[in-house]
Amino acid sequence: MNPVSIRLLNQQLIAQQFSTPAEVVRYMGAMQAQEYRMMRWAVAMRTRKPSYKAFKKAFDEGQIIRLHLMRGTWQLVCADDYWSMIELFAPKAIAVTKGWMSSNKISIPDEELMRVREILVQTAAEKRSVTKEDFVQALAEKDLQMDDHRLSYHIRMAEMAGVLCSGDLLPMKATYALAANKVKSAEKMDREEALALFTKRYFQSRQPATLEDFVWWSGLNISDCRKGIALLGGSIHVERWKGREFYLTDECRTRGFRSGKFLLIPPYDEYLISYKSRDIVLPAEHRHRAHNNSGIFQPIIAYDGTICGNWSPFKNDFQVSFFDDCFNVEEAEEAWLAYQKFANRFNPW
């Protein structure tokens, strides 16, 4: 087993299979969207022909939704999965978020939560797509003032309750909309059906991956994750590699890898954040160059799937820092040109 090439293929980073952003997000199940600008490249680079226009269209039309969900962090999900994912992942994510609030000495009484939420809903209903500044103004008109941190928790809890989700895509600033207006209602899945579906989505797009990786990514407890794997029955199997057990599906892609390819990967990309253990593609001695212990992830460069450097997405020229002297900037220029072709369509920096 060559886990690096298999991950590149199944993560859709090479030999891409999909044409549209919505297809990519549906296939991946959920995609980390911490960085508002770079989430666009994370999706687009997994399509056959990266297009900013196509991403914006899918986002504005509600085919792709951004919200706080798994692990209480920003995610992109497809509209078809939105309500099922809220049902499955939100209870644990809300508990995690309340834990963060407690550690930050923030307590939001139910009375305040409901009063503020009513104002958020009314503002979103009136304006269709609103910014946080719109919420601040609306609250001030009701003689309610709070710091940005506290308001962020109110918005986050409304997202995880299925009340608010992403509005229209702006160059630099997140917007919000009423989920009921943005996302069509869907037939409700029972919990086991939803658990099986998203277990399959995870392993089909991140394989080979371990049980621990799945627990980390999903934010669910380990018993739920084991149950999700069991629900897949004979369509998933275990292979051992260097003393670890990895799960692969029967539909695992193994053909299509070509050597000699550089990838410019955005911060918080699923290529790293999908896994608890990242040493397969990230040499341990360079881990601090890719992410720190506080959960901050950097833009990275991969060569044939192995992380080998950092790059700067928001510069006009190609600025790269390789981990060693094996590479030079000119070798990765083709990857930079592909990114520039995409980024120059919106280039807000």
C-alpha cells in the first residue's frame, strides 16, 4: 500500500473526478472552512477546472453552505446534507462550544440567548444576507451591546441550531442568512442512516485513514465512530501499514498517480486536518512549519504528496520557503500559475 498516492487520489488532489464545487463538497462530506478566502481554493483545486465564478455561484445559490458544525469549527457542507448533518453533529459540537465558553468565563443565560436570537433572525429576514456589523447595529437599536467574542458565540450557537447559515460570498467578509430561506427542507434521515452515510463519505475521500482519524475529524465519540464503520459492513476493510490499522473502501482509487507534481495547499486543508496523525505526509521534524499545537494551520506545498514547504497565497509574486534545498522556486512555478489563474478572478488583497 502506498498511502500517500492513495490519499492524493481519493482527496481529489490529483486526477480530479468532479466538475463542480458542489460535487466536491458532497463527496468530501464536509470541508474545513476556517479561512474565508482560502476555502474557495480548497474546493476549486479539487475540481477538473478550478473556477472562482463557479464557486461563488454555488455558494450564493446555497448549493454549498458554510457554518460552524463539526468540532465547533467552520465547515463547508452541501445543501443536500445540511439538515442531516445538523441532526448528527450539532449536539456534540454545541457541548464542545459550551465548554469553550466556560473556559473563557462566558455564560449566556437562556433568556439572553433567545432574545438575541430573535433579533438575529429578524435582521437576517429583513436583509437576506447580513454581516456581523449588521447584527451589531440591530442589537444596538434594541439597547443591547456586547463584545465581539460574545456575539460570535451567539451566532455560532444559532448556526449549530440550524437557524443561521452562510449568506452571499463577499471578497473578505462573512455574511449570514436564515437557514430556512437558504437551504431547502429535506427528508429526515434516521440517525443510523446519517451515521452510515457520513462514515462512508469520510473514508471514501480520506482513505487510508484510521479509527482515531475518523474520531478526530467527526468530533463524535468513539462508540459512534465504531458503529458507523460497522454499519458499512463488507464495503470497508482493514489493511495494516507500519503497525497501524487503516480502513479502505472497496471503491478506493489506486490508479492515476503521476510523479513530479507540486500542489499549493491552503491553510486548514483537509489533506492535513482530516487526520489525527499527519506523519504519513508531513515529516515530524517539519510539523511546526505546517501547524502549531493551538490549531493554527499554514499554507503548505506538497511534492508528490509529501509536505515540503510553505507558500504565501496573498502576494503578487511567488514566495515560497522549502524545508530543505532539494527544490527551487522555478520547479513549482506551474502550480503557482494555476493558482493565480483562479485567484485573479476575485483578488481582494
